[in-house]
Amino acid sequence: MRPSNALLFAILPLLLLGPAACKPKDASKDSSSADTDTDTDTDTDTDVDSSSNQPPSAPGVALLPAAPSGAVDLVAQISTPSVDPESQTVTYGYAWSVDSTDRPDLTTSTVAASELTQGSVWTVVVTPNDGAQDGPTGTASATVHNDAPSILAHIEPLAPNPGDTLNLIYDTPPTDPNGDTLTTTIKWYRNGAYHVDWDGLTEIDGLQVRGGDVFEATYSTTDGVAASDPQTASVTVTDTAPVITSATLSPTSPKDADDLKVKVRATDADGTTLTYDYVWYRNGVEATDVGDTDTVPASATEVDDVWYCVATVSDGTDAVSATTDSVSIIPWEGTHEIYTFSATIPSGAATSSGTWAIQYLTHGSATGEANCDLSWTFTGTEDKPICRACEFRFDTVLTYDAASSTVTTGCENAQVDGTGTWHYNSTGTQFYAKMTGPAFSYMRFYPYSAYPIDMSFSGSGGTTGTDSGGAVRSETYSVTSVEDSVGNTTLTAYWNYGSLTY
């Protein structure tokens, strides 16, 4: 049978090279050894005679870390190198298994951390080789188990004063049983408020430390897989209670028309912002109708009431209180009169009608108290020719209206009637009236006098003046004229006059 062309091409080089080309390769040769052969080959390595070669000894093997956690790679380390009797260079082969299952894909000394799952058991078999034959193996195993790291600290000083620097001191520094690299987190809180700009600090500047402040540091450490339990260290800064330097009421001799006001002055050595609370007492009983305020309105007081206030000042930690001196409400002396007038004049009408009222008050005058609410009716007849420049002018008659009046003691003879005028021109509205009968001479109430009183309103305004002897005269007045869409005109006037002696 003729050989195929492919076979001829395969054996032809061997025939041309002769017997040397067919000589089998020495299996004991190691390219990394020195050339110690006595054969006729020209390489520089050592040809080991397998018939006389002795294998290397078993290596000592250790796995690092010894307690792997999965946070770092697992590495097989040759703790005791293999020894070769012929002093040949020894290389090592690695065979890994996990939970008794071979991992032929892992052939180096390292297993990546990502391969390490909690509770898994890893075994490495290390085989030494001297270039001719393998020696006995070395074996090591380790169970992947991560132990949580630990940390413990406290804050010093334990009882800080305002302005002291705070330090977080480690009782147990961040420690990991597996030897993993740790990351520590520290967060600070002052009075429950988180301060992100203090993250990671172990020292808080004393400028931030105020009396009564509560500082908390929460901290923990982690190896990337497990973390320590969160811990908290806290201290309370020694607080100096605020000091009330004064607490007074004003005015010191209040009239029943005066508001009462408490003024409290206080200091705090710690520089803390202070808050103020007030409790008022009327005749020895808490005035709950007044509430927590620094002012009692005059409407809540009566003549002969005795008032005082208990003021409480707090810095948020400590509170102190002070009681003001008592004050008695005394009457004012003098008179106070309020006049009101209103009328409606229909468009084109020759007559008008309206109302007039006086509220007359006295207190502390020689005649005693009087509170008179007196009313009059108003009628008017147009008399424009007298004031040709006026848009309208009315002669007015005021008649006392007993049915609409409230008369108390001292007011019986205050009934008066009167006449007057009301006119309107380009300069504004003006009212003038003269009241006859028992009158209000010098703004004092004299029920049996017969002096008339003239009153006039013009525009709006007011004056206030003080006479010698403490008598205060005040006057405010207002006159308005409003015309509706059909031409009816509403006139109103207000006059408040008083003469008060304190």
C-alpha cells in the first residue's frame, strides 16, 4: 500500500535529520536549572536523571488572613519552603476547593475577596515540584467568618464648664479581630441638633461650649462587611443660673386709665439667650384673664386693685423668679367728655334730622363720681341765604332726649338744650352749637351752674397740652361729610375733651 502524501510530509524531516531527531526528550529536564548534563546536547539546563532524583520535601502552608472575613483577598503563603535534595529550584502548584468542591479555575496563590462568602470553608493544596517530580503536598484550610469590630469612647472633661474644649477619648480604639482595615464614623449633636460640620472630629472647640448645653457624640466603626454597634457618649456643660438684677412695675402710682407694665432686667454668665414668663396677681389671686404678658391693659384694672407680678427668667436649664413690688390703682382727678353728632340731609331737602350725644365722665372731683350718657335729638332747617358761599347750611336745634339718656347720681341736672348751625363750603364742614342750662364750665362738672358752653367743630385735628400743677388738657376732634350716589349727605362729628389732674 502506498503511503499517503500527508504521511510522507510528516516523516520526511525525521529521515533527513537522522537518529538524533528521533531521540526522546529527557523528562527530568528543568529549564530553570543549571546545565549539569553529560550528554551531547547544547542547552544550559540541568538534565535530571529521574531514576536517581529525590523529590522536594512538603512545604508548610498558611492562609492569610488566618480568620478571613471576606473584606480582603485570601492568600496562601509558604510558611516553610520545600527543600530539594539535589538543590533543584522548587516551584509550587495550587489547587483550591471550597466546601469540599474543587475549584480548578483557581490556580494561583490568591482567592479574590469577592469569592469569599460567610461560613464557607476554603482549602488549598500546595504541590512542590523540582522540575522532575512532585513532592509531598502541604495543606491549609480556613473558614470565612467575619467578626464585627469594636470601639468604645467617652467625652472629656466629664463635667465641662463653659468654654472648655471637648475631646472624644478612646477607651477601646477601633479594633478588628480579623485584622481588616476599619472606617470610623463620628457625629456630634448639641442640644439634640446635628452639626454636620463636626463630622469625624474628636475635638470640639471651647467657643462652641456654652453653659447648660448637652453634647452627644455617636460613633461606630466598620470593616466594610460588619460594623460595631452604634455607641453614644454625652456630657452636660455646667450651667450658671441667670441672675435677675431688677423687676419693677410702671407706673408706680397707676391710675385706672393706665396700663401696667413689668420691666425685668437679667444677666446670664454663660451668654445663653434668656426667655421670660410672667404671672400677674390681682388682690392676691392669679389674674388668669391677663395671661403670660408683660403688660396689663387698663381695661383689666379697677380703682383700689392691688397688683404685682412674678417674673421667671430661664436659660433653658435653670430658671429663677422675682416678685415685683405691689402697686395700687388710684383714681384720676378731672373730667372727660366725649361728644358725638350725626345727621343725614336728603338731597335738596330743606330740613334735616339727626342725633347728638355726650358721654360725661368724672372721677375724683369734688362732686364725686359721675358717668352720664346723655342724648339729644337733632333737627335742622336749611338757611342757605345766610351763607351764600355754602353748599348747604342748616340752623340746628338740639333737644334733650331723656328716654335715650342714662342718668346716674350727679347727672340729673345735666340736661341741656341748645341751638347751632352746620354748614359746608369749599373750605370744609363746620359745626357750631351753644348749649344752655346746667353746663360744663371749664370741663368740670357743676350740675347747678347755669353757664352756657359753646362748642365748635371744623375739619379734623387735635391738640394736647400740659398746664402747671399737673393738669393735662387734651382735645381731639373730627368732622366728616360723605355724599352718597343720590346726593344724600351724612354729616358726622366727634369731639373728645378732657382735663385731667394727676
